[in-house]
Amino acid sequence: MLRRRCKLLVVEAIDPRTVAERIAEMRREHRALDERIQQLAANPDDDLEAKRLKRRKLQLKDCIARLESLLIPDQPA
């Protein structure tokens, strides 16, 4: 499985389409991890792998939230 860290796009003008595509990609990976974790739940021998996958799933959730916040326009004060 390819592991990727959350990489926020650090540019002056963020392309919303690129951010949305990255969010969709991360959500697909999140769902795939969820399915794999459920498969591992039936086999308690792979507890270490399940913990690692859960950690990655939480990391993806945090990254998705950060990227979604980039899509929200700033409100004038």
C-alpha cells in the first residue's frame, strides 16, 4: 500500500479543482482502509496491522478536513 502524508498545496492561488480531486482521492483511500480494517477485525492475529491502518485512516480524515477548509472562501470581517 502506498503511504502518503497530507500535503497541503502551498501556493498563492490554490486551484479548487485540484484540491477537490485530491479530497476525492483521499476519500477513496479512506473507504478502502475502512473495508480492510473490517476484514482484519475478523482475524485478531493482525492487531498491529489494524492499528497501523486505523492510524492512517485518522490521518486521512484530518487531511481531508484541512483541504476542505481551503475550499471555504474567507469571510470579510
